[in-house]
Amino acid sequence: MDNATRQIVSILVNNQPGVLSRIAGLFSRRGYNIDGLTVCATEDERWSRMTITVNASPATVKQIVAQLEKQEDVVKVMDFDVRKVVTRELLLIKVAVGGAKRSEIVDLCTLFGAKAIDVTADSMILELTGSTDKVDSFVKTLGVYDISEMARTGGAALERGADALATTVEK
Amino acid sequence: MLLNGADILIHCLEEQGVRNIFGYPGASILSVYDALANSSIRHVLAAHEQGACFAAEGYARRSGRAGVVLATSGPGATNLVTGLADAYMDSVPLVAITGNVPLSKLGHDSFQEVDIFDVSMPVTKYGIIVKSANEIAPAIRRAFALAESGRKGPVLVDVPSDIFDHSAEYEPVQPARPLPLPPSEEEVRAAAELLNKSERPLLYAGGGVTQAGAEDKLMQLARKLNAPVVTSYMGIGCCPPGYERFLGVLSDINPKATEAVSECDLFVTVGARFNSRYNAFNTLRKRKIPLLQIDSDRAEIDKNLLTTAAVVGDAALSLEALLPLAEEKEAQDWAYLAMPDLGEENRGTRIIRALTRELGDVTVTTDVGLHQEWTAHNAVIRTPRRFLTSGGLGAMGFGMGAAIGAHFASGDVCLVVTGDGSFNMNFNELTTAVKHHVPLVVAVLNNNALGMIRKLQTARRSKGGVNALYLDVDYAALARAMGARGVTVTEEEDPEEAVKRALDGPLPVVIDFKLPINTGI
């Protein structure tokens, strides 16, 4: 797609069954690709927050927002310029290393700000929180070792500054 | 007062002013049928849930209020899906109520269990699963409010059968009628500016005009601008045929309308979306003709074609706001005016004109195929809500159910124009028409083949002929077998005289018009 950029769409939705399916269905049906999706509870129990990362042109993002806004269960939609939000992903990665190589991994962890959270004689589980790019590059760097498995969350995003999504909802 | 769930449901329908509903019983919804027996609501039993759903749609399309369809769980519910998709595509207000297996049996692949909530999700505006008798009244009220507000559409309410037998408190509520969406002043001003800058605007009217009852305002604007008017299938009837700059339905078989689009310097679309079917829309894009779009759904703006200016709001309120700001225009010369009438002309089109002339102010429904195009271009329709067709989905088999529903909404005599292919899909609903004394005239334009498929295959130079039915069904005899009148009109008979002869007698009638196999191909 031409002039596609990474965009983050944050949505407050009614916290009830079927909503995730409806929103995910909307994306697949209309051919919008989801790069990342995170759903979580919010400070208000009526609502859940969905953070969706898409790689799309500005025109497509406008369409996505318009389609989301007309959903009955969508309370509020914001599409964020990536420069105006902080986003974080969580990575858990298991590497099959032991002995002398362990100190190399520990050095890498220091460089990236990762933590070793489980260590056995021949394996380590590392935890890293960071931007998508940072997590990508950590995984790439560990690629020379034997990665057994990894689990990675989608992005969680908040707008910089004092504004909040929920405060813009008409009560 | 304390009532059981089924009675609450029926009371809520009565609150909404529902007089007729369409459906088909089954084990999971029998409690509702018991409650119906003691109510003011007439239930029209269809031959098939799909027919019932199309009937509810016909009711809604003719009346403007939400149609209601009832079905049981599993196959009853899945048989509604085509009708729901049809209503979704054409923005028709519909409330579908399905029974499901008892709450404790949900999710166990019980007998006749289908997760219709999920199945229907992409083809409904909204869906609700009711999990207690207390939730029935709010769910039904919300379903009507959603179906009938903004861009209208179908809403599904799925109720596990034991909920109908549980009791809950019920208090009647006077339903608030949804308010039409007003446009923003800023958008109207920008639209007026664009309109006043143009010299040769052309108006394209769709179903949004009908839904909003905006046809008078549309025509006021057209006259003020001296603008030609074309309609979509959904907009047929918005512009009276007597308007001297009316160009009929925009489609590839309407060369005058297609030419007019290429000549305009502003294309104004009111309550119509841009489908994928017509070359005229490619012309708009290729020639970069400015586009002004008025629609109640913001998501329609810039979806398929980029607009120059847009007004998001109810068509009637938007046109009303635009009218005083729009400056009068002189009549322009358009090249299309000098074009000869090149519209498709064949035995089928002559029959359709003869039928609508003879029947006068009828409601016309169609199925899908060549006859749908012929009817859209040849039936004389003077007012909105009198031409009911499956516009977006193109669902064969729509016409029979839709006509039955339209009759219950209006008392009208209804003309169903169909082909042998489409009629084969849902002629079972003739039994519904006979049983309920529905005055239908069913014109089967019978070329004993799937005409549109044959036309497409000819265009593709397909070899082979998996296109024809060649069953040579005697539809007049079939009609008589179901208790209706049946008339056969041979290929040789004069259409005008044959129509007069065929209509002379009681209704419903099925007229089997034999056509040469290659008619219109």
C-alpha cells in the first residue's frame, strides 16, 4: 500500500461478550491488516480498551475510524500519530544457553535493559519491555543463540500529555 | 406486572406499534407462538424462513417501519441469513427474533443449536443475546431503536427458549421515535459553495432519500438548479417520471444517463453509495469530476470514491438546509438531450410496461436477473416505496416474500416481476399468498434458461451450456396446484392483449410469459 505508515488506533468499547469478535471481524471483513492487538480492562469497569496497531495509509485509517465509530459497542475512537504516543510491548523469550555463554546473554540484557527471570543449567527466560523496534532488535540480536520459544504481547499505548481517552467521552 | 418472557416480548412488539409479523415456528420459539395467539398481532406463516425474512423486508421497505421476523434455532435461524444480508446491504430496518436452545444447553452442540449471533454478525447492524427474562424488554426496545435510527439496518435478538418461560417485571414504555441526524452548518455551507460554483450539476438519488422522506426536497433542489436527476435502484420513485430532466436509473444499459454523468461538472449524490457495478462511476474517477456526497453514514464518505465535499446527515434535513443557500441556475444544453432512446427493448420490456400501465398504482417487486434490469428501466413508478428490489445483495428469490410483506404494510395489489430461474427459488411462498388472500400478480418472464448467466457466458464466449434449465415447467399448472390462478401466454401473443386477458380474474395469479430463450441476450 502506498504511503502506509504504522498507526495506533485506541478504542474504548463496552465491556461485554462478542465485542472483540465484532471489532476483529470488522477489520478482517474490510481488509484492514492488524499488526498488533491488545485488549485490557480499564479504570472504568463498563469499558475495555483495545489498542490496535495497523500499517495503513492515512485515507485507510480515516475509513477504519469511521467504520469503528458507527459500531454500537464502540464508545470512543482515537487514532494516534505514533510520535505523540508512548507504546510498549512485553517480550518473554527462552534461550537454550548455559555455562560460559550465559555471561554473554547477561551483557546483552544490560545493554537492552532486559531481565533474566528464570535460569536453569541449560536455559534462561528473559523479559524485555520496550517499543516495537527495540523488542524486534533484541530478538534479532538473540538470533545467534538457540531461541527455544518466545511470547510477545501487542502494543499498549497512551497519548503523551494530560489528556485521556475516557475524559473525552460524553457522559 | 409479572409476565413470562414470551408475553413481555409480544407486549414490547405492541409497544412499537407492530401489527404484522412474519415467521416460522419451531421448538425453540413455541412459547412466543403461544403468546402471539392472545395478542393483537397478526402472524403470517411463510413457507420458508427466507421467505418470511424477505416478507419482513418488504413490509419495512413499503412502510418505513421495522419489519419483524420470527424463527426458531438452528436451521430456522440460518435460513434468515440471506434476508439479513439483503437488509444490511440495502439499509432496511428489520428486527429478527430467534429462539435458541435453553441457556444451559448453549455451547454443547445441542440439537438445532447454531450460534446465530456470531453467524449474523457481519450482516447485521447489531446483535443481542438475551440471557434473562429481565433483559427481554430492553433488548427489544434497543433493537427497534437501532434498526430505525441513523443508517437503518437489521438487528438480531437471540433468546434461549427457557428465557421465554421465565417471569420478569414488565412496565409498558412509550417508545421514543429516533430523531433524524441533522447536518453540520459548516458542511452545508461548503456544499452550497461547491454547488453555486458549478454550472452543470447532476443529482443522483438513492435509498437514503426514500428513507428520509426527502423526495420533495430533492425535487425542489433539482428544479432550482435545472439539474438532471438519475436514481439508483434504491432511489426509484424519488423523482416523478414527469420531471423533464429525469433520466431514469443509472446503469450501463441507460446510455443517456451514462452520457449525462460524463457531461456534468458536479455529481451530487444523495443517500446513495457508489457500487462496483457501473461504468459511470469510473467516468467520475477518470475525469476527476467534483463530487458532493450527502449521506447519513460518515463511513460512506470517501469509501469508494473521493468526495470534494460531504454533508453527513439525514437527507431531508440536509437538503432543507442546503435549499436556501443554493442559487438558481439557468437550464443548460446537454448533449444527452439530443440522443435517441437507446434503451433495451424486447418482449420482456414490452410485457413489463403493459403490466404496470394496466395495473396502475401498484407496488412492484422483482427478483434478480435480466428481468430486474428490465423492470427497473421500464416499470412506471411515480412515488417512493413502490419499487422494491434486492439492490445491493442481488438475492434471487426476493420478490415473492417482499411482495407479500409489502401487501400487509399497505393493502396494495403487488406485481412480482420474476424470471423462471428466480421463481424456482421461492415459488413456495405462493402458498403463503393463497392462504392469506394476498392479491399478487406474479409475472414469470420465462425463457426457460438463466438469462443473465447466459448473457454473461455469451460475453465471455464460454463454450458449453451449464446455463439453461430446460425443464420447461408449466408455471400456470404449478400455480393452480397451489390454489392460485394460472395463465400461460405464448410467445406469439400480443403482450398488451395478453396482459389484459391474464389480469381478468381473481388474484393471486401467476402469468407464465413464454419468451424466446435468447431474449435480451
